[in-house]
Amino acid sequence: MTHLECSVCSKNFEAGRIWNLCDCGGPLLVRYDLARLRTEWNRDSLVASANSMWRYAPALPVRNQKCIISLGEGMTPLLHARRTGARIGANDFLIKDEGLNPTGSFKARGLSCAISMCVELGVKVLAIPSAGNAASALSAYAAAAGLEAHIYMPADVPQANFIECKAYGAHVTLVDGLISDCGRIVGERCKATAGQPGAWFDISTLKEPYRIEGKKTMGYEVAEQLAWTLPDAILYPAGGGVGMIGMWKAFAEMEALGWIGSKRPKMIAVQSEGCQPIVRAFEEGTEYSRFWDGASTVAAGLRVPKPLGDRLTLQAVRESGGTAIAIPDRELMDAGIQLASEEGIFAAPEGAACVAAVERLIRSGFLKADDKIVAYNTGSGLKYLEAYSVRFPRTAAGEADKLGGLITPR
Ligand SMILES: *Cc1c(COP(=O)(O)O)cnc(C)c1O
């Protein structure tokens, strides 16, 4: 790591210090001396590296390796979805299953990196607004690092997230509102304690520069797992869009390292019909998104009405020749259940939305039958039992014959 750079005005910031956003409000991105790294780091040496995302440590911001807080995040399986692929007409369809990460979602990657940087930079108290999984991951990594975590999440957050945070020992506040409301409250509390001992550090996605560095390892991994060729299309469930921005950054870094060529996948942002600011902005041809009123979807990670990373997400989608597509809740839940029964992969609704999107885009001709398509399942279905239980109600005694379920043993 050499420095940080504002993604909007290109102003530079010194490494080794605590930063949030640029003065202009733009998110900061970490920069590395890739020319030097290219001479020192060879992709073939990875076989001997950690079996986690920290195998890419030379392209991550932590300088003192003793500060790394790892629970085994990353190196998730890339699975061939053969039956689902055959049904929807995608002959080379793969699922990157991020549900196997610690705390059951890819959020573990971002927070492993960000918390490691907190340890390195001496940050002690963390605060986060979260739609769910980021809170779980922050709580787990803060516990592993021995740091204090303050969580603000919508009161209707999935039960798993609430219980995990409490079990990991975080301070949890439920907010009768959306993640945007939680973000505002965290911002105010951080400001109020700034400069004091025990000041709160805002670890909101993109408001601190290191979560995206962890998330970008999804891009390194897919390249390594496909023997250093990228697929034709990547479908990603975009809430904040940070995973997509991170992967796009990873591809540029790997090209600078001489690990891959200039070919890029079509980057496809998938949202839910009930909250689709990126899709609307893509269709309207605007640089930024507008706040999505009345955001509502079972895919909690996609309930982000005005993502801070909208501009960078839209850039990746457009530069790659990709697209943005919204799926209704009912259709993404159907796709999730079908995927589970066909492949043995129990996806989060967010990941299921990507499977539904592949089906639609094959039908529309945007994706071709022989394209190599990678869909990211960003979390485990086990974290969304309320959403799935609507489809699988337990039957009451007496209804067993009708619905097939409960029997009374004799
Ligand atoms: C947070 C989250 C998302 C959205 O991630 P971004 O990278 O911020 O777009 C998608 N799926 C799940 C399961 C999530 O927890």
C-alpha cells in the first residue's frame, strides 16, 4: 500500500493513518505499488499461501501481519450448477458460494480486512449501520480482535443477525427505520465523540476504505479458480454495490500484476424490484442514483435505498458492457427454492435473485447458452429462515394428510 486516493476528486491521502471519506464526500480507494509488486509476487506462489483470502495479503492494506484477524474467510467454492443450468439454458453456469464464509456471508471478507486495519491503526471502538449481515460479521471480528462494537440495525432485521450480534457481545440498537436512518444516527454519534478517548469509528461500507479491499478478494479468487481467465459474465446482488466495485478494482490490479489480460466479464448488477435505485439509474443513464422511496424486499442486503457507491457501481456495469436488472421477491424466492432442490445450495434471497436474473437474461438473449456465467451467492439461506418459512409452514396436527408434514407416532 502506498497511499489512498479519492474516487471522485483524486486527492491523495497518506497510508498508516485513520481516514473516513474525502473532504469532497468521495469514498477513498487504497493504492499499491503494483509495478514493484509485479516483480516480487508471482501468482504461482499462491499454492503455498494461506487457504483464506489472506493468500492475497501482498495486495491487501495490512502492513504488520500480526494484526490480521482471520476466522478463515474466503476461498469459498465455485460450484458448477449443472441441473439448474440445464433447465434455464445456461450450459456453463457456476455459483460462487459465499454462504460458506464465517457468519454465513461474504461480509466476513470486508470486515476481516477492516478490523485488521483497526488493530493496526489503534482504533478501539467501532460503530456500524447494517441491514443485517455486516452487523453479524463486524460483531464476530470485533469479538475476535477484542474490540467494542456498536450496531444500529432496522428493527425488522432477520432474527439470525440480531441473535448473532448479541451472542458475539456487541451493543445492539434496533431502529424503527431503514439502513439509511441507521447510518445517519451512527454518523451523529461518531461526530459527537470525535477526538475524545473511546471515540466511535464509523465502519460503514465505503465510509472507511478497507472493507472494499477485503471484498475485492472475491475477484482475485474467481480468477484463480478459473485458472486466470475471467468468465463472460458476473452477476452480483448489488445493495451498496461494494462487492462489485471491489471485484472491478481487483481485475485492474491483476492486469497490472500481469496475472490476467484485458478481457473483462459483463458485470451485471441484480437488485430487488422493491428497492432498485441502481437499475433505475442505469436505465435513465445517470451517473448517480436517486433515493428509492418505500424500499421493501425480503433480500435484506439489497434494501439500500441510496448506495454511497452508486457512481462506481454504475461505472463498472457500463464499462464492462453489463446491465442492471430487478427481480420481484416472489420470483427470487422461487429461484432460491429451485436452486436448493436442484443443486444442494441453499442460497440467501440476494444470491437467489442472481439465479433468477440469469434465467431472464438467457431468455432475453443478453446472455448466451455457452457463456461462462458466474453468479455470486452472497450468503447462506440459513440466515433467512423467516423469509423461507413463509414457503414452508409447519403443518398443524390433523392437517398432516392434507399437507404432508406432521404425524402422530403411535
Ligand atoms: C450486504 C449484502 C449484499 C450487498 O452487498 P454490496 O456489496 O454492498 O452490494 C448482498 N447480499 C448479501 C447476503 C449481503 O449481506
